[in-house]
Amino acid sequence: MAVQVTRLSGEQWQEWATQLLCTHYRPTEFVKIADNQRGDAGIEGYSRCGHAYQCYGCEEPISTDARYEKQRDKLTKDIGKFIDNKDKLIPLLGTVEVVRWVLFVPYCDSKDIVSHANRKCDEVVKAALPYVGQDFQIHVCDEGHFATERDLLLRTRDDALTISSSGATTEAIKDWTVAEANTQWVQNLNGKLLRLNTLKTTEHRDEFGRQILQWYLEGQEILTKLRSYPQIYERVVSVKAHHADGLVVSRLTHEGSNAELLKHTMEHLVKEFQAGVCSVSGQFAESLMREAVSDWLLRCPLNFPG
């Protein structure tokens, strides 16, 4: 099942990436450039062993080609700063010589960015910069390269967190339903509700459909707020994606009614959020469950068995 989950971007990705890097190198071995200096010289932090990092997360979801173009342009821009800003970088780096310049992104799926990095590497070497060491290279790393650090951070237990939505009004639900961009999603939902054998009448299906849309709109608001907590947001993304993978098997092998399958899915998902996202309250886990279920019913091929 293909489930799109928006990853962190912008400053939220920079914050999460910095946590990963500090965990990887240890705090005294990684130097974060202060916020008022961030990006001015083409790096956002560096390790004492000479690895300089620029963190960049573009808005998702986008195509592979569009992602490549944004990452390419970011790399080009900041390598230009890295070459041109000697006066800023020499005091920032001190005695450290940079042997690796790394564009650190949430996700990378283009071989072309590697070729582009190699071309830019030649430019840096030719510039003969005093803060660049021998065997200098440019790399593009994504979150998967720091899986050990990510898993360590995600296992850290925080105080219980609760985030609530302002509530989806009847007018907001109606506006969302009639928007042309959402036509296919509404059709997906209506098709699935027709196969729920507990919804006997059109009135019952319409009522439950409005409930699903309310869950979705409120859940989207909650997820937007949750992006301010990168560690917890990443746990939620991970649990949701993992559960989606198993949903295909569940809907094909489940022998009970469609209503029982939906109920089982909802109960199991709450338990997964509580187990995998230890820092959220039980009530918040239910909100996350409702968002995930409504999202799947609207967008994904979660067709109940006939």
C-alpha cells in the first residue's frame, strides 16, 4: 500500500537533523552554528573531525525530479557561500579543516544529485580554500544514513503530550467536500462506506462519512501542530507507515465482517501509537488513530473484502 506521509521540512527538519548529528558525534564533537549565523556561510554545523553539514528539507510530497531540482539548487547556493565566505568561516572553524561537506536531507532518491555534488566538489578544490583539507568530498545524506541515531532518539521517553484541534465545523466539512481537488477522495470514501455492512441506510452512511471527514480535518490540524515536536512527529510518522504496510494483509485475510475489520484496525492502531509513541497520552493516541484511519479511507486503496 502506498501511503504518503509528509516529512519534516524547513526549520523543523533542521532541528531534528541537528539532534541526529549531536547524537552521532556527541555534543562536544559537534558544533552547531548559532541561529543568527545559520546559513550565512554555507554550513549549519560541523564536527571536530572535519564534517560540515547543511540541513535542508523541502516541502513534501513532490516528485523525484522536483525534489532533485530543489536539492540541487540548495547545494549549489550553499557551496557558493562556502567558497565565498572566507572571512566568516575561518574564525568559525578555527583549526578544523573540512574534509566532507554534507547536504543532509530527509529523503534522497536521485542519482543525479550525486553527479552534481561531484561537479561542485571540483569547484571547491580548485578554490584552494585555507579551511578545506585534503581528499575533500561533497556528500548527500538522508535520514536513513542515521538510522541508529534516529531509533535511539525515538526510544527516548518524554512527558505525556496532548495536542487538541480547534474542531472542524459543519461549514468547514462542507467546503472541503465540494472542493474540486477532493472529489476523488470523497468518491473513495463513499465507495468504502457502501461496503460497511453495519451502515444500512443512506442516512447512516452520510452521518458516518461526516464523522470521518471531521476526524480527518481535525487530525490534519493536530499533525500540523505536532511538527513543532520533531522527535514525536517522527515517531507518529513511523508508526503510521509501519501499520499501513500490514493493512494490506489484514484486509485480505480477515474472516469477519467489514465492520469488525475496521474496529480491529482502530483498536490495534491506538495500541501501536501508545507503545511506539510513549510520550503521548491515551486521548492523544486516539486522535492520531482517527486521523490515520480517516486518511486511509479517503486516500488509499483500503478496500474492504467483498
